Amino acid sequence: MRDPEELGSAPEPARTQISARTAMGPVHLTVADLERSLAYYSRQVGLEQPARGEGRLSLGAGGRELLVLVEESGAGPSGRHTGLYHFALLLPERADLARWLAHAVRDRIPLVGLSDHFVSEAIYLSDPDGHGIEIYWDRPRESWEGQVAERMTTVPLDVDDLLRELPEPSSEPFDGLPTGTTMGHVHLKAAEIPRTVAFYRDLLGFDLMAELAQTAAFLSAGGYHHHLAANTWESAGAPPPPPGTAALRHATIVLPDAGELDRVLARLEAGRVVPEESPDGPLVRDPSGTALVLTA
């Protein structure tokens, strides 16, 4: 059986409505045990801890907040519900990805996949609560720009070639994820694709870069391969995760300025999507019930 990401994809006309400078911000997750998560994300993933509060932990790299964890004791994995498929940490250089892989090999960190997507090279893992994680780097944009729909795929990662970025992989030091690491994209589990595309493209204003047989869609701002993705591989027709679940609390979409935020909110309200107030900014829910905070 072919990997879903190997299925042929069809291009869509560009619909540039949202600013090309739009990016993804911190991902907020519920976890069952904050100390367990801190140990995992600091020692194995390589994130630093810039801030901590009661039952809440902020993690990042180079002073940039990337992840916020909120403890709910006894929370179980979200399973086959809508929500988070994985969040993706984008590293600045290929050598950074090689350095992380060498660390994973030395420390025997369990992995769930190693893939070459043509646009990027990626390593996949899962945290103690079952939250999916991707750690990746992008190939130079000029090598894939304009070819995303036709050529983005999934084939096995050439691990030997990647590790050749390092003079001595077995002894290469690892001091955590480098400064310049960002939240490259967020991949969601959706109940259905057509309504998901209508929300992210026609209301929020992202461009549809590729769609895979109506089982997955990849959307972006400014011609990037994808800032947001959604699939139904494990969640077709599924409801959101129930209360008490270790699940995605919200993803964050970062707009370049207040004017762009106002324009996006106006499109949402014209589409009868009324934002909720939250401490982090206006919060909206996509057709699968997944929460998104919009911020400038």
C-alpha cells in the first residue's frame, strides 16, 4: 500500500489573499504529566525552557517560544479524533538536522519515520502523550518553488548522505535545537477535506498548494510549500477530542501587522465565523473543531 503522501497531487490556481509574511507561531498542547514532558522535550528534542507557571510550561529555541504545554493530570491520548497530526520544527541548516539525527542515534530516541519530501528532509517522532512531532529542514526554495503540487512526495530519507554533513557523527556534540528554529508548519487531522480547504483558503486566505485525492491538503502563504496541512487518514468523519484528552489546545497563526489581522477577521466574520476572545488573541475554530489563535 502506498504512503498517502505519495499519491498524485493536483495544483490549484493561486489565491493570494493572506499576507506572504504570515507564519506559524507557538503550538499549545495538553499533556498528562508536565515533568515527564519537560524531560522529553528538553533532553530528547532539545528545546529550552524560557518560562514556567503553575501547571504550564513554555519551551523554545534561541529565545523564541515554540511550544506551550498545559498539564491535565490523567489526560489520555486523543486517538482517532480530529486535532493535531504533528507540529513541525524547522531547523535553519541541513547540518542541524544531521546533528539532531546523530544525537537521536546515540541516545536511542524512538523515531516513527525518516522521509525525503523533495521540498524538505524530515524526521518524525512522538512525545509521551502521543503528540506527533516533525523535525526538518527545507531544501533551498529555488529548487522547489513552483513545483510543490507536482513533486512534493514521501520517499525514504538517505540517512547516510545526511550524516555526511558531519565530520564525526558519533561524537558530534548536541546542545539543543539551534537559534533560528521556527514552527515551520502544523499538520492537522480533519474530519473532511473540502470544508477544510474552504475554511483555510476562502476565509483565512491561504493558497492551496496541493491536494491528495481529497484525503489531504497543503496550504501556505507566500508560495511556501505549506504552513498548514490537513488529512483524513485517521480521522474521516471524526469528532474533536473529548475533554480530558492530551490534545491540541490551539495552533497560532502569526500575521505581520494589526491591519492584516483586521482584514483576516473581517473575512471570517463575513463568512459567519465569529472569533472567541482568548488570552492569546482572537480564537477561531475550523470545520473540524480545531482551535486557531490569530495574532499580530
